[in-house]
Amino acid sequence: MIENKMKDLVKQINKAAYEYHTLDQPSITDQEYDRLIQLLEQYEKDYPEYIQNDSPLKRVGGTILEGFEKANHKVPMLSLSNVFNEEEVVNFVTRIKKDIDHLELVCELKIDGLAMSLTYENGMLVRAATRGDGVTGEDVTTNIKTIKTIPLKLSKPIDIEVRGEVYMSKSAFDKLNIDKKKNGEQIFANPRNAAAGSVRQLDSKITAKRELDFIAYSLINNEDLSINNHYDAMMFLEELGFKVNPKIILIRSEKELIEHINKIIPIRDSLNYEIDGIVIKVNKFSEQQKLGFTEKTPRWATAFKFPAEEVSTKLLDIVFTVGRTGQITPNAVLEPVRVSGSLVSRATLHNEDNVIKKDIRINDMVLIRKAGDVIPEVIRSIKEKRDINSKEFKMITNCPVCDSVLIKKEVAYFCVNPDCDAKNIEKLSHFVSRDAMNIEGLGERIIEDFYNLGYLKTIPDIYSLINHKEELKNLEGFGNKSIENLMFEIDKSKNQSFEKLLFGLGIPQIGKKTAKTLAKYFNNIDSIMEAKYEELVEIRDVGPIIAKNIIEYFEDQNNVATINILKKIGINMQLETNSADNKLEDLTFVITGKLSKYSRDEATKIIEDNGGKVSGSVSSKTDYLLLGEDGGSKKVAAEKLGIKIINENDFEKMVK
């Protein structure tokens, strides 16, 4: 039968591709592989009704997308804590040894790419999602199917979620940039940016040409597969057809761990992929559950980040930028130089005192450093190489944008002109950012364009953009659909949570955590506006400086006017509580097994609406395990730790 012939052909080609791309052990020649591909192409052309879901021809791309759908992660994709030196590594090991019997760690190279979650049902790839904010990412399945080291069909018909890193090898990166230069296109700064940009292409054919790669580093539903530790999970993923890092290693002592780190540091540049550290994980899943999580990171894992790379280059000029609070920052303009995988042409000089203390001058050779995602900074001037034409630093006295006279507060200079364009653009960008009102479609470049066109000058103007719909249609990149999407996002932000609005207002030194504390303490904007210094200063996470900033912010009548306009527009200005008495406040739940009355997302929302928290694993800090059918290892862990186990009926009694 033709269908069986096509199935066999797909099987042969996928096996050959796996041996070539994943194992690096080709079993057939390139010519033989090409012949099989041509044969399959002909079959699929003649008999499209028999095209297989795991056909390798699906990897060539060709689908054009209008945009990416949102994808929610059932288990959040958390980031890792970092350690930067031997002492911090030892402290991490010492801390975890207090809660586990025998030290057994797994070390993997931390590839610098784009985190990806892959979902398989009955062994077939059904969804690929980016990390996003850890809770919600983007569905990029169509593009991910073009990556040859991601199996479309597993060797076993099972349901699993696998996480790993999409990356671009150094050789593929160099090849891509050579092609871009030939075509007169802007080159990518580093392989990570190239990988991220390739995954988010709306034309999957472009993604297919970019030679992306994938390495798996986590199996999420291990409890369903009776796998007890991370190392075995990685070996199992290899059996299923995934590529895992060949330098994965088991470690059983602090000494071994330090030795391993010191072996990797000198060879990192010889690898064909960028790495920015080594991930260290407790191996046994039962011990991971026991150690649990902080609010943002697992306690059972960390990432050793390589020492900051320092390189020298020439400082060509010093320019000044204006932040949203009006703070003026001197920045070094540098001869472009590659640092930690990125091409750097700017670096911060922090403030006037820092530049004078280090005697940094224009035309000096300087040492710059970049660690992780931190903005590059100038460490020092290399005085022994000082140019005779070097120019001493001189702080400006007027704003570089609006020419207003600057005022010095402590070590920094500020522009206090309320109409300064640079300040206003920065304020608008901050207000719409992801951690604030999260208005997608209003990036920094678009805000600057809208500001210069006169559509946006103040925060309330964002909610009047609907009056400029016709003008927007004349701008490049703004079709009917993108305008409608933008209007939807703006309207949706009116119901954003109160703490996000509070953060978005840009009160100096109020970060996300402090905004949340203030929102919970005062419940609404009017209470904060009426608060006295003596009350504010006593609140946790506030203190004298932030209390003073809050008082000064609401004493400014321009800010009060903004708040009043936002009220009239209908922006949410109070803490929403769905429960009168927060029945589950300060209680931590873990949900396991299949619930009959709710989805996990629904149960999670009920818990959070009633003031509780949901964790992904059982630990000594868990208060309740909500148990559905087939609870697995979490039930066992809860019983061992004496955690109270409840069913759905018990749960309903608690919240009703």
C-alpha cells in the first residue's frame, strides 16, 4: 500500500536525521538522504491524503502567521538564582545539605539561548511555547517544527512536557551574519539574539533556514513516568529522541563541583555554542520537592555564572541620557568590541563622582565589563596607555534634551523640567511596560514615534489613541488588525491590577515588590494619597526615602491631575479582593492528580483569589495537598512530611 510505503519512508528519513543531527553519527550518505527526501516529496505531491504528521518535509516551513497566540504554562517556567564565585557555590551546597541526606548533584552547561516548552500527546508534538513571563508565553509551534533536533514524533507514544533551550551554534551564527552583510542587512549582535529573532519570525520558511538547534534540560511530568531523578530523566529523553548536553555530569561532593567548574571555564570558548554558566541541580526529585521553591526560583537549583569578561577598547566620547525621573547619566561611546558574546558600543559611567574618581577621559583606552544581562560598565581607564589628546571629563549643567538647568541631588543630577521630552517618553514607556500596565503593541520605538507626532504626550493620552485611528492607518506597519489589537490591549489595561498601576506611575524607587506591599496595605489610591509620612515610614519595604518620594509625588498637582483623569477614564484604582475575609490567606497549596470538578488553572485561581498561594512541589512549607486521581509521588512526599491532604469536597468547604 502507498500509505505504508510513505510511513516507512518517513521512518527511514527521521532515523537518518536523528543520527546525523542529534547523535552526530550519520548512517547514510548525503546523496542517499537527498534521494529519500526527493522520493517522499513525490509521494506527498501525488498522495496528499497520506501525509504523515511527523513528515520531515514539515520542517521546511512556509506557513505565514499574522501573530502568535498566547500559551499558558500549567507549571510556571521559573528562572534560576545565580552564584558568581567559589564561596557562593559552597554556601549553596551547605544550605541544601541541611535538608538532604546524601549530596548528589547534576551539572549541565547553561546554553545561552531561548527557553522553550514542548508538549507531546501520544508521542506527537502538539505545542511549543516560549517562556514569556514564566506564566504566559507565545505559541511558536509552527516555527519550532522546523528545527531538526526537535523530534516531531517520540520513540514512545506518551504524554510529556519537555523544556530546553533553542539556540544557534557559533558556526551557524557566523554563516548567517556573512549572508546578512552580503545582502546589506543589519547583522545580529550575538547568537542568542539570532535564535530569539529566528523563532519569532512570522514566516516559518525563514526560521527553517536559520539552522537552529535544541537541547533538552528538563522533564516536567516525571512523576507520571516513575522516574526518580533528573539524570535518569535526561537519559530517558535521549531514548525518546532528544538531544541532551553531552557534558552533563553527576557530582557527589563540593570538591568535585569546584573542580568541574574550573575545568569548564577554560574550554568554554572552544565550544560551538555560547554558554554563560553551569546549572547545578539536586538530582533526586524527592529531594527537590523537599527543598521547594522561593517566590521566583527553585531552592534545589542555581546557576554558576562565569566571571565577568573584561576587555579593553577606546572611549570615543561621553554622552548624557535622561531617565524617566529626570536623572542624567553619563555614558561612554566606545569603539565596538565583543564582550560575553555581545557587540558593545556603549557602557554606563554611572555618575559624575564615579568618572572623576576613576579619572576616565575621552580618547582613553578603558577596561569594560559585562556580566550576564547587566548593562556594560567602564571599570577603569588604562592610564599607562593614555593618549596625549585625552580630554578630561566635564559634567554638563543643562539638560541635553530640553536645555533646562540641572539640579544636583546627592550624587546625581536631575532635569526638573516637567515638559522635558526625554523624561516624558521614558515615563510613557515605563507605564506600558510588562511589569506595569502591560500594554502590548506600545514598544519604546512606537511610543517615541507617537510622541513626536503629537498623539501621546501624557499617560492619559494613551487612552485617547482611539481618537487617532484614522491617522494611525497612514503609518507604516499599522493595518486594521494591528490597530484593533492595540485598542483592545489599551482597553484591557483599564482593569489591570492596582499594584501594577502603582508601579507604572513611576514614583521614584517604588519597584514591583513595594508597589504590591503598598496596594495591599492601603487597598486604594485615595488612601495612599492621604497617607502621612509617619504612617508610610513604618510600612515594611518602605522606609524614610521611599516615604518621602511618595509624599512629594502626591504633593505635585500635575500628578494629582493625572490620577483624577485616569479615574474618569475608568482605570482600576483599588485592590480587587474576591473574598471578603481572604479565607486562604498565607496558606500554600500544592495540586496533584486529575481533579474532577475543576481544571488546575481554575483551582489555582480560586486559591489565589482567596489569598492563598500555589506551589509546584511539596515542601515543609506546604500547608495542604489538594489531591485528585493518580496523585503520584507528591502524595507520598506529603505523607512523609505530614502535610494535610484534602480532596475536592474538603477544598470546597474551605472556600465556601
